[in-house]
Amino acid sequence: MTTKTGLIEAKAIELLKNAPQGMRTSQLINVIQESLPDMHPKTINGTVWKLTATRPEEVYKPSRGLFCHVSFRETDDKPKQP
């Protein structure tokens, strides 16, 4: 059996995988609420807020209020200049 937070996290990650530009916090919360109408809004809000702490291997925040999937993370492969 999957927990409520597990369902919300899975939905958030699914949405972020399909959003190369990332999603703002409010946008992500609104889409999850539409997809999972039986979930309490505060549960969704709290789960999304903690997403980078609970799933750091899948989600990161490049700037305040913007969530992105790690597959879209820009890497700095340039050699460092002395």
C-alpha cells in the first residue's frame, strides 16, 4: 500500500519529468490538486514543500520557488581555469 505522501511525491516527479523548464511551486501544487482531488490541500502543500529534502536524487530547486527534475540539471563540464 502506498502512502498519501508517496502518491503525491510520485505525481510531482511524473509532472516534473515532463516539464524541462521546471514548475513553480504554486503551479505544481495546483496541478497535483487537480490530479488527486481526494488529497487534502495542506497534505499536498507540505509534501511539495519538502520534496527536495525527501527526494534529492530526483528533484532540485535551481532558484527559489522553482522545482525541476534532475534529468534537466545543467552540468558544468568545462575544465577549470587556474
